[in-house]
Amino acid sequence: MALTPTNLLFCFIGSVVGTLVGVLPGLGPVGAVAFLLSLTFKMEPATAIIMLAGIYYGAMYGGSTTSILVNIPGETASVVTCLDGYRMARQGRAGAALGISAFGSFIAGTFGVIGLMFLAPPLGRAALRFGPPEYFALTLTGLTLVAYLTQGSLTKALIMTILGLLAGVVGMDPISGEERFAYGSLTLRDGFGLVPVAMGLFGITEILENLVVISTQSVYETKIKGLLPNRQDWRDSAWPIARGSVLGFFLGILPGPGPVISSFVSYAMEKRLSRYPEKFGTGVIEGVAGPESANNSATAGSFIPLLSLGIPTSAIMALFMGALMIHGIQPGPLFIVKYPDLFWGFIASMYIGNVMLLVLNLPLIGLWVRLLKTPYVILFPLILLFCLIGVYSLNSNVGEIVIMLAFGIFGFFLRRAGFEGAPFILAMVLGPIMETSLRQSLLISRGSFGIFVTRPICAVLIALTASFLCWPLLRRKKSGRG
Amino acid sequence: MKRANVTVALTLIGLAVFVLLEAGKLSFGSMRVPQTAFFPVVLATLLLVFSLILLGQALRGAETGRGPERIEAEGWARIGATLATMVGFALVLERLGFLLSTFLLMALLLRAIESQAWPKVATVALVTSLVAYAIFGWLLGIPLPAGILGF
């Protein structure tokens, strides 16, 4: 089913767009997925998900290109690649770096998809035993972990989480259907739409930040000859790729921005395991092979909680959940059982996507480099135009453009004050699930909070959450006394 | 950073209070049967607590990260012009129609980011609006407002 011409075509389109987005600064995969979400309305659900996943993968591939060539990460998961990748480029080894990055990503991505294929169905079956208290605990743990892992102060990340939950409250009460905080506006009655908010916080905010100082990027002028890594490169990279694949996959399953975290952890791991750690940062291929593999297998891993439990664990997964719901599909433990065609078609397309990207990336590098030279003056207005049209195309509602711009401004000032957007958007999407499961749990337990600690799975999750919240406090007390 | 933190903390405290007041108009229910206002009230209370913590941290001078980089007047001008243009687009879109609004949007945005000659700006804006119309309106079939030009 994934092999229908339409699906293949959209897999291809998604991969190309994703790579493009990953290469260009100013619009990350979250913004791109948000924008293209609106265009997938008319598609079949399978096609839509296949295309959007292609974007996610493609962005990972594309982000590494700019890191290596221009020392500017196309997206956060490629930041680490700048360290050694750019150095390699300066030494005339851009080809090897790009090549190993593409191959490592392919191997890791394939590993990740296999893992997804084997882990998601049994996890889905296990999740059937989850009731409202477990779901509440899951959302609580997920949000807390994401806040904990967000850069900057934990207090600020938690505040963004709470604000996101509050944003999710606007609109209709999920249980009683009553209007809340809508003030009679038809637009607000449906709540803040995921797409306007995501595009505002991740699209508009990015562009505004880029407008602060217009910097001219100098693309490193280098003839990229010899895109294939030599045998020594392969020998050096084999273990980093293997380790990166496994590490990335499991870190991807955990809540939080899997690809970003796994790239950092992989770099640290490779440095620690290397026989010459002091060489890291000077152009060591392990410093590219490991992180690039890790961030790709993490993308596969990050789908697991969504597809088997119905819980998104990062901003971009929240958007995928939104995409499924727009097509009337409710993600949850029964997802794989109810929509096996969709699930397996999706898995197949990820394999195919990985192959496509490998084939695409190497020859098209010249094109990406040329694109990077597009004057920002034309690029930024184009991106903004796409955002505006994208949002309008959802419901032909100018109000949603206003919401997007409002969140863009809101995101801009908050980002400058040290508040990040990912916890907000994840919280906004999880809010209704959290509220519903909380209220249902209390109904079941007749008002007692004991239900959360007497049920085993729930208790474990709550304990985990509590430890994440208390850890920084404990650490500070210790250092205070010392 | 300290001033930014204090401002944000105070604003958030205000927001929390606002939510509590508004939610007071809805029914809270009880712990056994939580109703509409339950979740918002819990959240607003948590927001209040954390905002106070933030305020406390800021006033104590605790290090909560690097301060934001200064924005030159030029930067603010670019940001302001860009936002104003986009808001303007939203307001006139349904009146003037897609083509005209997009043309104006692109022209103004191109100028807002960097001063350029009008002929170049006008050409790029025209081409972009036509291409955008072709792709979104025709190829993708998105309903675009017709406005005063009639199409």
C-alpha cells in the first residue's frame, strides 16, 4: 500500500521539502510540518502522514549539510555536527563528512524503523491495560521530562508548560462541552488551533529573530570532490554509527526532543570512548558519524509513544497527532489494531524514505549549496508568505492569521527572556488528554488522589516525575552546603 | 535579564489572577465530580506559584541565564515594519483579495528588510503573487478571496 504511485510521490515530495527546510535557516521542521499540515486536508490520511514523516526525516538529513558546509546548523539536532563537520570541510574533507553523514543517517534510520516495527505493536497491546490514571501520569511525566530537558531554567520551562496547558483550556470543555474563555468569538470557541500556534511560535518567531541582525553567511567555497568516505573513514565510523543508532533509538522513545538530545549524548559518548578525545573538535569523523546516526534513529523512536500509546512526546509529535486527528483518526493503543494498513504503510514509507534521501542527498548537494546563497531579503518574505497562506488555507479564517501573528510576537519576546516554545506546544496538545484523564480518575476514585499511587504503573510514573522535579532542588542544597 | 524576568513574572502573576477570576464564573464542582473550572483553577494556581518563584529568583539576582542581546534601532524597525505589514495583510486580505494583498505584502516586506529599488521590488512582488496564486489557488485548490479585483 505504501507503494502506490501517489504515496511514493508524496514520500518523495516530503523528503525533498524536508531536506530543503533542514538546509535553509529560519524555518525548522516543526514550522514546515505545521504549514504543510494545512495542505494535507484533501489527501488520504496515509499519504498525508507519509509526506509529513518524509519532511521530518528530510530535515534531519538537510540540517547536517549546512552544519558541515557553513558552520550554521540548519536545525537544532545538527548543532553538534558543526563541531567536527565544519572542521573537516575546512580541511578539504567536506565530501567525506557529507558522505558519512548521509550513510550513517541511512543505516541508523533503517535500524530505527526496524525497531519501531517490532516495538510499537506489543507496546500498544500493553497499553490497553492503561486507564485514566495511567494516562494522567503519562502526560504528567512526559511534560515534566520535556520541561526538565529544555534548555535554560526549569522554572521557566515549567511556566511555559503551564501556559500551554492553559492555552489548551480555551475553547470547549472536553467533557461537558461548555465554552471557556471564548468571549463569544467563534474562532476562539474552537480553541487555539494547533497550526496557527505552531506556525507562530516556530515559524514567525524564528524569522523575527533572524531579522534582529542580518548576517551574511559565507558559504565555504569548496569544490566538493570525492563524496565517498574512504576505507579508513568507514573503519573509524563503524562503531560510532552502530552506537549512535542504538542510543538514538532509545533516547527517541523517551519524552523530549529525541533527535537533539541523542546527537549531544552521542558526541559526548564518542569523545569519551575515543582513543584520542583531545582531537574532537578538530575534524574527527567519529564526531560526525555518531551524532548524525543518533539523530536519525531518534526520529523513528520518537514515533513509538504516539503510535502505540497515543501520547506525543515532543513538539513535532504533537503536530503529527494533530495531523491524524484532522483526518479523523484518534491515536491511542488501538491505533495499530484499528488501522493496520495505515501503520504498516507508514513503516514501509519510512524505509523507502530513507533510501530516497540517501539517493537524493549526495547528488543534490550542489543544489542545496546554491540555494543557501539565496539572498535572505527574498527568502524571508517568501517564508512569511507561505506561513500566512498556510494558516489562512485551514479555515479561510483571518482570525487564525491574527492568532499566528500574536503567538509569533509572544514567542519572540518570551524567547528573548529565556522561555522556550517546545514545552508550550506539547502542553497545549496534551492539555485536553491530561484534563480528561484527571477528571475521569477523580470520578472513578470519588475524589481521592490515592488512586494515583495505588495503581502500580501509575505510581512508578508519578515517582519518576517527582524525582525530576526535586532533583535540581536537591542538587542546589548540596552545593549550597559545600 | 533581571528586568526582563521581573516584568515577565509580574505579567504572569496578573494573568494567573485574571484566569482565577474568570474561572470563578464557571462551576468548579467538587473533588468527587470536578467540573469545568477545576482544571483552569488548578493551572492558574500553579502559574501563580511558579511566577512568584520566578519573581523571587529574579529579585534575589539568581542567575537564570544570559541576558538577551541588545537589539539596535534598525533591528526593531525591521521587526516592527514586518509585523505591521503582516497585520495589514490580514486586515485587507478579504477586502482587496488575494492577488492585490499578496502584491502589497511582498512589496512592503521586501522593502522592510532591506532598502531596494522600487522597480525590482515591484517586479519580484508581482511575480511572486502570480506564482503563489497559481500554486495555491489553482494547483492546490485552496479557496482564495477575490476582493475588489473580482478574481
